[in-house]
Amino acid sequence: MRRSLLAALLVSALLLVYVVAVAGRGVALVGTGEPVAVALGLAVLVLPLLAVWLVVREWTLATRVQRLADALAAQGRLPVDDLPRTPAGRVVRAAADEAFDAARREVEQRPDDPASWFRLGFAYDASGDRRRARAALRTATRLARRRD
């Protein structure tokens, strides 16, 4: 098992412990019957629900991205991470910008191609824009599901 997967599982398990603890406090507050405590307890119960929703959403995206990556690898279309890096391991910004421009042009030429969006997602990630990287990967997995 890869270290990153093990770390994600560990963080998810710790979050589950937190969610259970917070939910228990929320239920206890609601159980008092005091109007202020009930309101506070209901508000506290929203946090575990939100946390569970976010974790499920991220795990779903990760699973779909991995399936798409496996399919692209089988087709020989998986992008190669050959960008130059600094001694600290970060991608050289100029190289990331070049890779991003190429990926963006590819998406403009083939907007319905999941592989193009997949490469754009990783180009965004190399540029440090995680929010847009996730959005591009969501688009890639949505397009791939439509083709299946």
C-alpha cells in the first residue's frame, strides 16, 4: 500500500473518531431538553454531517480519478511527470506554466476528451492551484463516466 493512501486512510479514521465524539456531544445537548442546549446541540450536529459529506466527496473523487488513471495508463495516454524540479522538490514555475499552457490548449481543442481534462488537472496541480485541479479532475471523471 502506498504511503499516501495509508496517510489518507489514517486521517479519515481520525476524522471519524472526531465525528463520533462531536456527534455524541450534540446528541447529549439535544437530550437535555433545554431550549438553548437543544439549539446548540442541533448546530453541533451539523459539523459531523458536513465533515462526513466532505470526506465521502473527496474519497469518491480519488477513486474515480484512480480508475481514470488506470484506464489512461492501459491506453498509453497517462501523462508523464517529467517537469524539472527545484532541489526542494517543487516544480520549476516556468516549466509548470508551459505545461499548463499546453494542457489548456489541448482542452480547448478537445473539450470532450477526459484525458485532456486529466492532464489539465495535473497541470493546475503543478502550478499550485489545487481548487482548479480538483475541478478539472471532476470534469475528466464526469466525461469518462459518460463514455462508459
